[in-house]
Amino acid sequence: MSLHRKDFFGLRDLTADDIRYILSTAETMKYVLNQKNKKVPHLQGKSVIILFYGQSARAKLSYELAAQHLSANVVDMTNSVHSMEHENLQDMGQLIDQMGADFIILRHPMAGAAKLLADSVGASVINAGDGYNENPGQSLLDLLTIREQKGGFEGLKVAIIGDISHSRVSKSNIWGLTKLGAEVCVSGPPTLLPPKLDKFGVTVHYDAREAVNNADVILTTRMRLETQDYTCLPSLDEYKRFFRIDHNLLKYAKKDAIVMHPGPIQRGIEISDGVIDGPQCLINDQIANSVAVRMAMFYILSQMGGGLL
């Protein structure tokens, strides 16, 4: 398996069997989380450093809880990043490495930052989001939620709606879903769709109704309000008119279709209030799976990672 490595950068380099193994391990971790005593000793004596150059309370909390449930020592260096901005990423990594860290959880605005850091340290690096490239942890919890609800991926039609260009989660989901056998359709404003997206095994629609037609799963992206300028999007009102997931758009999907969002959600923009509060929206299920997925990532690297054996 290609998981015999010390680092975890994304789903692009994983096989379908690798992804299934991670999801199965996450299901085992959910069993652990359902016990009264949620702590297991798999990372006892190991240290986990959280190094976030971008804010994300949800992701940071899920990684921190996951490490603590596995009995690791956790140090959050997020607040120290701003006081050490004069140090480049590799120097920061080597500083952490020399202090004996076993894992570094990195979120960084530059695509490829996790790989750059991993090449200069002995610790295992987990990519918690690098620029507009990938966010494998969020994608894996999406995949786990889909598998729990739909039983698998073969034959599923999944629609990804919104700002694909700036959504690293969508890119990870495209890699994962296509490898697992799902049919993936994407739709969004033309200015927010990457060029040559169809080369990655997905079907591109500029009409969201065509993308969600007969869909089993609808994944939405978070609209980055800072991208709302005249070169990307004329107005949020126009976006909501054509791409917001509401009951009118859901009529085109299957009756048992599920709706998901990476969070934090902006009510009324990506998804209407009626759909958010309805039974088809599984945002809470996604949140519930977040810690189990991160526990699985830690556990697998601790068993297979070259730097930890």
C-alpha cells in the first residue's frame, strides 16, 4: 500500500484501497469514541504539534481532540506563528523537529507547503489544507459520511456545487470520489471553475439543475466573500439565484439525496435555511465524523510511517 510513508499530503496520491482502509479505520475509531472512556494508548509518549498559518477553529479542535483521545501530548503553536513570521517554514519545521516532535499538523496558504515541510523534517507531516490544493482530512470525513449513508460509492452520482477554484476540499473530494467509482458532476459560475476540470474525470455543467439531476449526494462549497469582485462574481444575489441549494434545486435530485457542506456554513448563501434545517442536510453528521477520521490518520501513520517506526 502507498500508505507506507511517513506523511499524509492528500488523496491525489492514494489508491482506492488506501482510502477504503482509512475509512474502515475511522469506523473503528468511531467505536472507540462511543465508549465511556474515549482514551486509548496508541500514541502514548508521542507529541503532536499543531501549526496553523490560517484560522480554522473546527479543524484545529478536531485534530487536537483526536490526538488527545490517542494519548498524545499536544502543543498548539498557532498563536506563536505570528510572532515568528520572520522564520521560513523549513526553519520552523526544523526547530520543531529538533525538539522531538512526532507529528506536525500544518495548515498553510501556500499550495505544496506540507510537502516542502516534510522534506526537511523527520516528523510525520499531515496536511490540514495547503492553499487551494487539497484538504484531505475534510474530504475523508465527507467520504465517511457518504459511505455511512449510502453504503458505498459505486454507481453514486455526486454533484459538487459552488466555488471549485478556491475549494481545496472539492479538489480532494474529486480525487477520492472518482477513485472510489462515483460519477462526479460539478457546477458553478464559470469564473469559479478551474480550467480543464473535465480532464480529471468529472462532468462540468454551467446549469446547477443539470449537475444535481438524479444526484444521490450534493456537496456544496463555502463561498469566499473576498472573491466577490467583478472579475469572479458580479454579486452574491446572482450566485444565490443560480447555485444556492434550496428546495427548488433539490427537486431535480433523487428524493433521498443528501446535502453536505464543509463548514462553517453561511446561511442563505450556499444553502437555504429550509434545507439546512431539513432532514437531508448532514452537516452535523460530518462534524461527528471529523474526530474519528483524524484519529485514523494519526493511527495509520503511527503504524506505517517511516519516521515513527
